[in-house]
Amino acid sequence: MRVSVVTGCHGGMGRSICATLKAAGDHVIGIDHPDTSAGSDGPDRFLPCDLSDLGAVAELLPQFDRDEPVGCLVNCAGLYERKAIFDLSLDDFDRVLAVNLRAPFLLSQRVARRMAKVGQGAIVNIASINGKLGSPMVPYGASKAGLIGLTKSLAKTLAPYGIRVNAIAPGTIRTPMAEGVDPVQMERQMYNVPMDRWGEPEEIASVVAFLASDASSYMTGAVVDVAGGWMS
């Protein structure tokens, strides 16, 4: 049985990804902030961790040296800050990048060590269309652009070890995070979506399952847009 790790496991997309990977037969380990709550479709095992806290992440990482090797890592946890650009503090900026970019790097680095020893593994990063287009939520857009760059760089570096690294760039997905976005900004976003609807978390989870499976065995370094035609 493959072990898969999903960060942000209690979020809208994270829950769906956990459920989809479990249905495919994986043993799913979920990581999320200690204050979040699980649902009936949560992971098989939960590891609480504040991914913005470098000390907490440092305590978490050795767990992956002791347990069974991870076959798939899904970096899904995401954070945004709604403050206007002139109101952002350095702490605001650093906190968003810590969750959206630093944590995926540290987790990928750690699990890839053991993936390399067995000669296979899959890492899937949940980026964003905003990582390609930019975003009024500046730290969020910058962090997701960085995650796309991290995906491509890790893909080149880890390919000789049999490890594939791909990303998904979701558009507007029906999650609690998206529902908190300013309505005017959301209306502007939807104007650019030819399919004229929000995406559902399950539509991201199904692509994660594909990228994590042997069906995508010749794919690495790809960024798959799942955005209703937003980038078409």
C-alpha cells in the first residue's frame, strides 16, 4: 500500500484529495494546522503542524525518516493575506511564503531522500492560476509563482532518481478560502472564465490522482491548468 502525504488536509481541496487518494487504495497521512478540524473524509492519520512555524516544521520532518517511505506528497496547504499592498507588514509577507513555498520545499526535500533510495515517487504541488497571472493579494501571487518555479526546478533535479514533480494551477475553486475573497475581485475573475462557473474540489482531486499515478509516468515539470479555460 502506498503512503501519501497531503498538507492542508482539512481544507476544501485537501479533504477531497485525501478522500480520492484513499479511494485509490493509498494510506493517507494528513498535515494541517492544529486548530483545524477533521471531517468524515479526512486522512487515515493526522499530524498537526503549523507550517508557518519553522520550529514546528523542523520537529515534524524527522517523522518521515522513521515511518514507511512516502510514495506521494501533495503540497496543498495554502494561505493568503487580504491586506492592501501598503498595509502589508514583513511578517505578513513572510508568513504566506512560509506556508505556500518554504514548507513545500522542506517537505519535498525530506521525502525525496527516501523516494530516491527506492527509485520512484511523485510530488504534486497545488499552485494557482494567480501564480501565472499575478494577484492583488501580493504575497499569495508571489508565493504561487515561486511554487511553480520550485516545481520545475525540483522536476529537473529529481528526475534522475525516478521522482516526478508536477503542479496544478487551479482557478476559482469552491472552497472556504475562495469564498472569503472580495466579491468585486471575484466578479472580475469570473469574467475571464469561459466555462462561467466555479470549479469543485473534486475536479482538482481527480487531477492530483492522475499526476500521482503511473498513468502520468512520462510527465514531470508540468503545470496543469484546472481553471475552466481561464488561461485559454
